[in-house]
Amino acid sequence: MVEASVAVIGGSGLYDFDALTDLKEVKPDTPFGQPSDTITIGTLEGVKVAFLPRHGREHRINPTNIPVRANIFALKVLGVEHVISVSAVGSLKEDVCPLDLVVPDQLIDRTRQRYSTFFDENLVVHVGFADPFCPNLSNILVEAGRKEGAIVHHGGTYVVMEGPAFSTRAESFMYRSWGASIIGMTALPEAKLAREAEMCYATVACATDYDCWHETEKQVTVDMVIANLLKNVVTSKNILRRVIPSLEERRTCLCSSALENSIITAKEIIPEKTKEALFPLISKYM
């Protein structure tokens, strides 16, 4: 039974989605532990939606320790096919101003301490990840953001750093030299795991600051990040209200078949215990 077809993963400042009605709360256990917090399931214009606060509602989990595998697996168990992520980022480009929104199309992984796959024992999977965000869902988010009157940058590279400290100046200048647009701490392994779970995944990234490369701007602080992010919370929620009812049940992108030619291990040697634990992910290929 599908509990929700769409999920919203809220980042810093977005700890609830008050547009939902007929609410109930679940916190499913998974082979990877429990998710970041209770998942709220509700309805928006006839669409069942799951909302999950990435850092917990009290913002108590730092980026490295977010139980991302549990989060994505729990959403998969609930029947989710589309995942919309909302996150705070720093800008690495002059024309991406604080309070602008970015819907990125590429990622650079600078994390070092995170589990980035569901398939790390008895089952080898090499999923395609050349284009890490769902293009169809990304296009819909861009259109909705512009209809809300927001400045939305379509495309751009998101550098995912480990954190929790912000960048050094040398790092910030290096990322700029790579042509990256924004920097944050949470898009990975979230996007990679969503691909392994055959979900459509896209991000609304809210620029809160110019990282530390900009000579004429103040040094980035937590207060600055939160103050600017809160200004964008209303816009982000309005975008979600526009997008979620418009998502078609039938997906035409490649996200829904990401595992089809990606499982390398022969089916007959995969232990039954592994098949059982990962059943929601691999059942249609076993």
C-alpha cells in the first residue's frame, strides 16, 4: 500500500510543511536504523505527501551524522517516487545572490565520512549517476519558482562538503575555479541513494551567503545563514504547493529504472537475508 507518492525533505529552517491536511505520523524502522525524525504524512490537493525534517525538528543532527540511508529507505517503504529537497547553500558566483534560488543539475562530492550506497555487502550495484538530479522534476521546480516571482537559476554545480565547519578561503576560491555555483553539506549521499532507490530527486537550494570568497561581503555566520534562509521559507513552501499537485503519477524519466542494468552480482548467489533486507529496493529485479 502506497502511503505517499511525494516526499519533501526539509533542510535548515524548514521543519514543517503546514499545507498538509489529514495528518498522521510514522517513524518506520529500517535495516539502516531510524530516520532523522518522525515522518509526517498528509494530503495536498489529493496528493499524499511525506514530510521529513533532515536534521530533526530541533536541528540536532549535523550533516555528517544524518541517517540518510534510513531516511531514503523509509520513504521508499512508504511508496515515495518523487523527492523534493530544500536546503541552504552558499553562493560561489557573483550572480547567484543571497536569497536567490538554485535548482542544480550537477554535483561534486567532497564528503569523506558518509555511507553512500545501500549495497555495501553481498550485493554489488553500479548505478548510473552522470546526471544526479531528475531533469523532469527540476524543470517543474524552476517553472514554479519563477511563477512565485523568485529569482531561480536553472542548473549549476553544487559542491557537497563534509562540514560541519564552513570552507576555508583557499577551498572557496578553488571551488570557484572549478566553475561551481553553490556549496552545501547535504545533497550527498541523499541524491545518490535516491537514485539507487529509483526515485526522482531534485533540489531547491536557497542561497544564504557568498561563502567566504567575496571580498566586500561579511564573513558567513550561522546567524546570517538562518536569517536569510527564513526569508526564503515562505517562497519554498509556495513552490511546493504549486509543484506537488502537478506531478504526474506516470514517470517518463530514467530514474524509475535506475537499477535495471546496474546489479552486477548474480541473483543466485545473493543471500536470502540480503534479498529480504533490501526487498523494497530490489524486489522487481529478483
